[in-house]
Amino acid sequence: MKELYPWRRPVKIPLPSSVKPQLIRHFSIGLLYPVTEELKEARVKAGLDAIPPTAHRYHEAVDDIQKIVKAMGIDKKMGLDMEKMEYKFK
Amino acid sequence: MTEQTTVQAAMAPTAPKPKYAHFLGCVMPTRMPWAESAIMKTLPRLGVDITYLEKSTCCPRAGVWISVDKRVWLTLASYNLLQAEQAGRDVMVSCNGCYVTLYEANKVLRESPKDLEEVNQYLAAAGKHYDANVRVRHLLEVLYEDVGIERIRREAKKLHIKVAIHPGCHMRIFQDGHLVRYFNELTEALVDEVVPYGLERMCCGLQANLADREFATYDRAKRKFDAIQEHDVDALVIVCSGCYDQFERTIASLRKKDNYNFDVPVIHLAELLAVSYGIKPDDFGMRYMRTAPVDKLIEKLENSVK
């Protein structure tokens, strides 16, 4: 391909700014929204456990998601440092 | 009657009772505890064997990942589906967005051994494996088909309120439109009147938010709110957590920015079902974390079941 199209290069398509923080939350807590003190209170009043039985309670699910994301190499494609949870490209 | 319904009806006398794991998604457990509680308290009363789908993560958002990287969508969806598979249960979802993500991913993986093999290579990084041996069912299908619309019509106490409904775009996933029909019929079975407002099919604006928040707020959500407020209704009924998320955010933003007040409470179908089957609103936390005060609505609901 390079012989045919010498100027063709891979390009970095910027992630939409509205998606960037969502992906950081997804990969750091497993879900898009955290559990707040107000929520814990409302959940108990609703007759539920204060912490939902999702990745919020089971942190090993977050570890699993991070391992899978790294195995797929999408963190590098997005320029996301999974240790610092920061984007390389602003 | 859909093909799926016909098959289930034919199998009914001998088929084992389905067991479900409730996939909560991101929004229901953190923004709508009243909906989660209403579902988990009411379904067992209707004979549905339901537990939580534990260790769940974001579905993930189909609108983002299907178009960006199919492998990510299939693998992260599988991570959720395999939790139910390990528990020997099918998946039940209330959010239309999560339903589309998980249903479509499961369909691809059941029909394509190549995709399933690739997904399992990535899941192995976390020591996991998925065989694609679960079904993904919408809450509306569980209520309408498993419990049975006739039973609900017969047993449910009619609630003397008038409501508007918002089905949501992803409820139209099937060509035969059965999910929308189920939503209409179930709501009609529970309340005095479903009031048409003309913009039922309009999108809540959630996906448009990613590109243009002003458009999503003023040309989508607010147009719906304006149309609904022209009618005398006690509540706006939804089942989709994604649509709820958009409505909640937009209502707060319009109130702060424009002093615009959408005072029609946005509620979940399961809350109506819960009250209709004798569960008190305070038992599922109906008063807390609401977009609008619900005291008048609760009074009407409680008077209906006295």
C-alpha cells in the first residue's frame, strides 16, 4: 500500500470531549456514575442496600475490565494512560 | 402474537420456569433507586424468579462502541452476560439502551462462532469465558409474556390517574413493534387513561447530547415537555434508564438556566405496577431523588388502592 499511496498515514481522530470523561469513569469505576452519600441514603430509604451489587460493590469487576481493555490495546489507540487515567492527547 | 410468544406458549406446560438476573446498568442503581426497588419487590409477587446480575459494568454504550470498535462492544457486553451464564440465569433488562447493546451482542455471538472465539481470547485476559448460552429479555417481555397481560389486566388494581408515556427510540428495535405495543398495553392496564400528546415517537435527545447539548435540550427534550404540559396528566411514564438520565439532566438544566419548570413527575412503569399490586410508595422510596414533587401523585395512587 505504501508504494501505491506514499502520503497515506494513520490519523488520530480526536475523541469527542463529551465521551472522554465517560470512558474514564467506565474504566475506573466500571460504570458511568459514582455512588454518592445522597444516593446511599435514598437507596436505604427505598429498601435497598446502600451500595448496589454492581462493579460499585465488586471492585474485581473493574480490575477485570482494565485487563480486558489493555489486552485489546484500545487504551493505547485512544491515548489513555490507564494508570493515571489521563489522556495523552488533550 | 410474535413468533417468540407462540413458541413460549406452546412450551409452557413442560418448559421450566425462567430464572432471570436483573441487569441494572449505570443509571438505575444511581439515579432511580425507586425503580430498582419497585422491580425487585414486585416481580417475585408476580411469580418471576429474579435476582441481581452481580458484578455488572457499563453495558457498554452501543451508540459509542458499535460504531467505533465492534470488538470492544462484543467483549465488554459479554463480560456482563457471562455473569448471568455462570449463575444459570437469563438476563432481564429494563433500559432500552442496555437491552439493545446486550441483545444485539448476544445475537451476534450466538450466530458467529468466529466472533465468539475472538471475544473469548480477550476475556481470557481476566480469566473469563462466555458460551453465549443465555437469553436477553426486556422487562416488558417478562411482564407481558411470562407473567401474562391477561393476568395483569385481571389482577392489577386500576390506578385513578392520567399519564403520558415516552417509549424511547430503542424500544423500536423489532420490526413488529412488539415492545412498544407491550408498553402501551401494560400502562393502559394499570391506569385510567394514557393521554396522547403527539410527540410520543420523538427521541429524548440522549444520543444527540454527545454532539450538540443545546439541540438535545431545546429541540428534543424541551419540545416533549412543552407538548406534555399542554395536557392534564399526573405523570410521564418511562421504562428506559437512558431516557430518564436525559430527562433528569435536562429538567435540572432548564430550571437553573431558564427558570423553566417541568412539574410532571417522570416515573417508571414498575412503580405503577408495585402500587397496583399492594406495595406502598414509601416501601420503594418513591418520594426521594425525583425530578418533580410526587406528593400529589402518591396521594392519588394511595386513594386508588384503598
